[in-house]
Amino acid sequence: MAPKTRTIGRRTMLRGMVAGSSFVVGLPVLEAMLDTRGLAYADGSPIEPVFMSYSWGSGVGNLDGLFDHWTPTGVGEDWELSPNLSGLAAHKEYLTPVSNMRPYVSGGHHELRATVFSGQHRQNDSYNGNGAYQGLGSDRPSIDQYIADRVQANGDDSPFHSLVLCMSDVGRHYNSIGRGHSFSWRENFTLLTPETSPEALYQQLFSGFSPDPEQGGLSPEAEVELKALDAILGSANHLRARVGTYDRQRLDAHLQGLYETEKAIEELAKITCELPTEPDGSYPPNAASVEPLIAKNIAFSKLIAQAFSCGLTRSIQYMFCGMQADPVISDVGATDGIHLLSHNDLSGSGDSQPEMIDAVATYIMDRLADTLTELRAVEIGDGNLLDHACIMVASEMMDGRRHSGNDGTPMMLIGKAGGRLRSGYHYRPADDAPSTVRNTSNVLLTAMQAMGLDDTTIDGGLAEDPGGPIDELLLEV
Amino acid sequence: MKVRSIALSLVLLTGCYSGGGQLDPSGGADGTDGDGADGGADGDADGGEDDSAGEGSDDDDGGWAVGTTPMRRLTRAQFVQSVRDLLAIPQWVPQTDLPDEGVNEEEFQLPNMVASTVTTTPVGYNRYRIAAKEASALAFATDEAMVARLGCSPTGPQDACVVDYLVVASERAFSRAISQDDPVLLALQDVVVDATERLGSVRLGLQWAMTSLLQSPEFLYFYPVDDGAGGIDAYSKARSLALMFRDSIPDDALLAHARDGSLDDPELLDLEIDRLIAEMIDDPTQRGAVQRFFDEWWSMTVVEAVGKDPDAFPEFDDALRTAMKQELELWLQDILFERDLDFRSVLVSDRMFVNNDLAALYGIAGEFDDELVAVELSADSPRSGLLSSAAFLSVMSHPALTSPAARGRFVTERLLCLSIPPPPASVDTTVPPPEKAETKRDRFSRHTTDPTCAACHQMMDPMGLSLEEFDAIGRFRREETVFFEGESYELPLDTTGELNGVAFADSKEMAVAVSEDPGFARCVTHQLLRHTLGRALSPGEATAVNELEQGFVDGDMSFVDLMREVARHRITNSFTEAE
């Protein structure tokens, strides 16, 4: 597949298809096809917004009111960035910090992650049908998966249901392998292992498929691969006839992956899109758990921007690092991992820990700023990707040293979601506001509404029910 | 020393199980799970993650019937080795990450033990797909490569040369008979015909057919076939043995014995087991599956992912880390295969393997270069095996500091298979900050004065604190460096303790106590059996554990013999249908 000359948004391109043959058009994208505000096509169909949840484990350095370097000052439209958010200054018009929210659940990393990212958590440990411990999680899918499910059910034909990515590779192998290393999961708390390699993501998105734009259809290789995938069903049927109920569900999960792959091959064949530059080199951690995260994040961010702008997916979960993971951020002078820094009894370096955690939090937001810069560089309509994105930013807890939901949750929405989402705004309910108002699930619901879903509540079985989407942050389109 | 067999009853003492070597045979699948989310190597408790220990039953927790034969997904290592052997690409290493194989730290169930529980997500499926395409493209890269694999030169996509290859490949990959009209075979033949037509060569046709085969559930999952008499059929025995001894699919001999049903003959089954063991002893390249069992059981798979504080340990680099891992492999194979020693030698060893870097770290005098060589340990050496190896001590430490909790918990949970329940949710699990210049033992002791905490801590702290003799990369020390109010102090270490009534003065004596604890022999039996079956054990299977353990301790405590007995035991070759 030879590189194409210019990037073009997929849905725009689809509307430029004639009788099954696609063509490549230079940017700026077909302004004549857009309505006057650039938020919809001339025929009235909207440019669909894209969703991303951005997360990191163990919170920010905000211990015991020593300092609060996370929460912005001022509220509404008149607000100032906090020290942790200072690196995002160039993107302030797209930011909507949501402060003083709480998940209303007791517990540690795992209960809080489940609640903040899905609105629900499982009350007890559970075991799956073959007797395996599944841990504390959620029976609802995480927000990125929920939104992907809903937009696909509403007829979205993106080749990839969703993507799950992680910047840091540290924590994947160490300690509880995998259990804390994801902010994305399916029903019944099946965690989705994130992709940690930009190279592998590139392969998955751009190399594994071979559409034939010259013919406007599937390439011979793609036709053969579909045949090869169909051939797998015989083996699945043979096994399915013999195994028990639970194992049949596992086989069905396997086949779900097969069906999604087939769909991706078919849908990708309809897309004409510039191939991004292949990431050069890999980014493994060294013997001190230090990784080249600045470069790695930019490599990932370019691919994220391309995946969105080419219409490859509508939902991405991107995490900086997992919970209880120990990447060492040497760029800010840390010699201990992030999780260790949050346990003063374990660190041996003598780092001034609240300050070091604080510096790491600022660093994480700086990386987010780099990601936003890449998204903003992609033109869509008469705006950019951030105008058409809804990004939910959160860690599962405010401060890893206390790991309690009672301290609030660092959260933020970013982007305009095609005009549905207010931005450049600091939403902060009062300390004495009722639980219905301060509920973190309200932020999930706001994101869902911004993505065009009609959800007004989440039955999370939590101590306190959410009040609903935050009206103040939602705009009529 | 003769080890007694211990009845399988649980004794509940203030939240902790106690008593030498008592073991929950279900490995926690009944709710007796251990610590929360942090897993084995951390040891701090981030909140009461789990519900209370020691309650519930299998049926309450998801309806898992006793001893049911589950469908196992190949572990990553099994997938890679099976693909290599099937396609004759022995050097192949997948460029893509394979699906997460899962691990259950809480119940010290390792990848192969949770193989019956993992589910493939769409992301995981795509990884299999990419790996399958990679491997097939490598195996059928040229016409010469194709002819080498087929043993003949096909004239067309429906040539007998092609069909014969597909029959044997799918028979081997799926471990079942493949008839000429099997739907799977016909579908693969269709792929060859279609691809040959579209892409212009039989070679590419075969490449795509094998890509399909590698993504087939019968290859990626192993579900034995019922022989109708409570056992598994000959083909299933072949794959079970291949997985246990080779992490792979059946070799030619196993396949032939499966095909003619001769593996159903117990005498021939024994001969095949003996053959697999003999090959393992004679040929170091055949030991990968056994090495991986130990790497997983002892968390040594992560040695090369361990990071250390460069200020504290400037010498800790990639080369040292690699040497640590290699040392453990050479040392273990020396005990298991070269010398076939009493298995307790893994804790009480007279020999280590060092190169120049490791000799410096261990304080061993002599001339060494990059090559790892065996050195006999002197009687006054503080080292004696796994627990004093640099690899173990580095993994079970933080970047700058040791972790007595992680090390102690490893001894209790991994080596003795005792579950330590998580701390009650109401308890503050933070180790108190130093009040003065004091050792970790001093701080721990203030932390554990609460009797509800003490019972559990007593099960792990003494072992972990005796290992304070070794720093976070495994260097021997007599003093602990303690920071307090900006000053550093060198404080003498107290390494004494007690394990189930056996007192020890230092970590070397501690290792002896662990090796002679009845729980140790029982634990290795239990772990190997779960690993072999690819599942947790149900309480009804305690008899099998007892039998195997008894044979092990009554014999020479040879691990190779234990493998033989597990392989031929009825539990390994039985079948119970799932609901």
C-alpha cells in the first residue's frame, strides 16, 4: 500500500465516493460540502465526534491539604490554570476542568477505578465459570467501551470498535501482572490489555490490512484473508459442540474477535487515507525503569490523531501508566517509581515525596498537552480534531498516599464534541452540594451526551445515585 | 529426613491459616484468596481489596464443579513453541505482543494454572492474527521453504502433496484424527485453492491456509476428548504430554502413538514419558517447558524487567540483570537434570554460577570473565540457593530498598503454598515512619503489635527479615543503612526468627528450615499438578495430591521423578465433562 498524498477525513471521503470508486482530495477538506459552521455536512449529516478517555494511576500530589496544585482557581468562564495544568495553557480554550467530584465508594485503587471509569463497581470478589478469581471491578464496561458499543450499535461503521493504549511499559510485568495495568474493560470485568508499542499500533492500524483503492474494493489479499478467517469457523464448531456452557462463552468471545477482524478488513477497504510515518524505533524501559516517554507519547499521539481523522475508530482509551505501576520519571528528577513515591515507607531515595509526586503529575499533564497539540494539528471541517472530540481525563483517586475517594477525583473534559460540549470552563460544585451534584458519574453521563448518546443515569448500585448529565456543560447544537 | 503427610484441614487463627504445611487443595478457588491488588512482589496493602478469607465454596463462587475438565488456552510460551514446531521455524519470535495470559497472584496461580479461565478479547484476537500471519509468511517465504515442509513439490492447489500436508498439520495442531471429508480440512483446502487463484501461487495458498489454522480454536485451546471410560483419548494424552514436557504440540512419535491408539496402553504411556524425560536430560534445548514452570512459579520471568535506582546501584545494568537470570537457569538445570539432586537443594545448594559481574556482587574471589561458570560455595558462605540468588533478591525488592514483606510473603505463599489473607479494611497498613534511626525490623514490630495483625505477620515477617542480610540487588551486608532526619546510619541486623517452631539464626538456616518444612514438598507437588492440569484443584482432588506428595518424599525427592508420576497419574489422564 503506497503512501497517499494527503490526509482526508474518512466520512468526508465517503461522501466523495462515486459508484464504488474512491478518490483522494487535497485539504482543506471540501468546504463546499460543509455547512456554514463547519460542524456538519451540507446535507445536514453531522461530523461525528470522537471519544478518548485519558488516565493514569495513583492520582496527583495533593496530600492532606499540604497543597492543592491540581484544582484551578476561579469558576465558570473566569478561571486560571493550576500549577499541574500549566503545561496545557496553549489549549485552555478546549479545557473543562471538573472539580470537587466524588465517586461515593469506599475502597482502594480497584473500587475507585471501576466507579470513576464506569459508574459502577462490583460489591464482592467473584469467580468466573472455570473457578478463576476475577478481582474487584465492574460489571459495566468502562466508558470507552460503553461509548464504542453504543456508537457501533447506532450504525457506526468504523473498522476498529475501539483502541486501548498505554504510554508506559513499566508495571506490565511487575507485581500484580496486568491487574492494575488497564483502565478499559468489557462486561464482567474482562480487562483489556493495552497496546504499549507505537510500532505495534501502527502495524495493527495500517499494515495488517490491504485495501485496494485503485479498484475501490477489497484487495486480493484481503479477499483471501476473509476466506481464511471464515475457514476458522469449522474448528470453532467442532469444539463448541463438546465444551460446557462457560467454555462456549469463551469460544464466542474468541469468535467475536474474528468477526470484528472481518469487519475491519471490509471497512478499511473503503477508506482512503494518508499513511502516517511508521514510528521509528521502540521505547523500552532501561534498567532503572526509565523510558523515553516524551518521544513515545508523540509517536502514539500522531497515530491517535491519524486513527481518528481517518475514521478508523471512534473511541480510544489512552493511559499514561497503570495503577500501582512504577515508571520512573527521571525527566523531573525522580529515582523512584510513581507508585512507590506514594508510599513514604517504601522509598529509599529521600526524595521529597509530595513535591516529587506533584512534579510527576505536572509531567503527565505536559504529555497530555503534547497529545492535544497533535490532535489540534489535524484539520476537520473548518476546525480541528479537538473541535470534534470529547476527551475525559481522570485518575482513579486524588492522592495515591491516601488512596481514598473521599478526597475527590482529578477530572477534566476536553474538546467541543462538535459544539455539544462547553469548553474553556471550570465546573466546580460547592463543597456542600448534594451527592447527586458532586457524583463523578455525572461526568461520564456528560461525556455520553456530548457523544450523542441519550443516557441520563447509570444504575451503578453505588451508595449515592448520580444526578445526571451536567446541564451547564452541554450545549444545543 | 522423612516428611510426614499432613491432613488437608484448614485451621483458622485470627484470620491466618497456621500450622506446618496445611494447604487448601483448591488453591483458593473457594474464596480463600490472599492479598489484594498489589500482588506478590510489593507487599504493601492498598486497601482491603478482597472479601474476608476462608469462606464460601466452589459452588457459591460460580458453580465450578469438582474436577471438571476445562478448555485451556495455550499460554504465550505454549503458543510460540507450538507454532515453531508445527511450521518448523525453530527460531521464530513473534514481533507482536501476544494476548495477556493472565496470572492470579492472589492465589499464586501462574499462567498455565489460569489457562482454563482466560478469555480472548478482540484486541487479543488481533494479536493472534498478526502473529499467525508473521509465522506463516516466514515458513512459506520461498518455494524451497515450501518444498522442505511438504516433502514434495506440488503441481497445483489440489495436489495430494498439499492435501497430505494439511491433514497431518491439522491432525498435529488439533490433536485429533482428520478424515478426508472433515469440514476443517475442506475449508483449508478451499483457502489454498482460492488463494492460489487470486494470488498466483500454491505457496501463498498454503501460507494463508496455515494462517487460518493458527487462529483456529482447536489449536489455540486444548480441550481433551473423552475416551468414554472416564479418561482422555490417546490423541489428548499426546497433547497433554507435549504441553507438559515441551510446551508444544505432539512430536512425530507421540502423534504416531496417538494415531494407532497405543498411548492408551499404560506400559507404552510410561515408555513415552520416559522418552520425553530422557530427551530433556540429554538435550538442554528440550528443557524450556520445565524452566518456564519454575520461572513462573518463582516470578523469575520478570528479572529482565526489574528496575533499580541508579544512584543506589550504579552497577545494576542490562548485563548484570541478564547474568542474574542466566545464573538461575544454569543453576536450576544443574540441580534438576545434570545432577538430579534432592529437590530441597534448590534452597540448600552447594553451588552457584557466576561471571565477573556476579562474582563481584557475591563477593567471590577469583578470576572470572563474562562467561558464567560453576563455583562451589564454602561452608562459611552466607548463600545457599534460590533465596540468596541475586535474581530472587532483586525481584523481591524495591528500586532502592529491600522489601522484607515481599520476600517473606514469597517464602510463605510461593514456597509453602500458605494463603495470607489481606489485612482487614479497617487497619492502617502503612508501616509507621521511623521515630528514630531504626531498622525495618524495629518499625515492623511497632506495626504488628496489634494481635489481629500479628498472626499473619508472624507467618511472613521472620523469613523476610532474615533476608535483610541481602540488599536490593542481592549484595551481602551485616548492617542496614537507615536514613533519619537527613543523616544516614549503619545499624546492625537481627536475622533470627522461627518457622513453625524451628528457630533459625540467619537466612541460610531459614532456607534449611523452609526446605525441611512439610509444606515445601507439598507445595511443589501442588504447583506442578495445577500447572500440568491447567486449572485449580478441587477439594475432592486432595487424595491425588497426597499420593503424589507421598511418593515424592518417600523417594529421593527427585523433581524429574515427580514429573514422571504426575504425567502418568490418573488425575492427569482423567476426563470429567463440564456442564
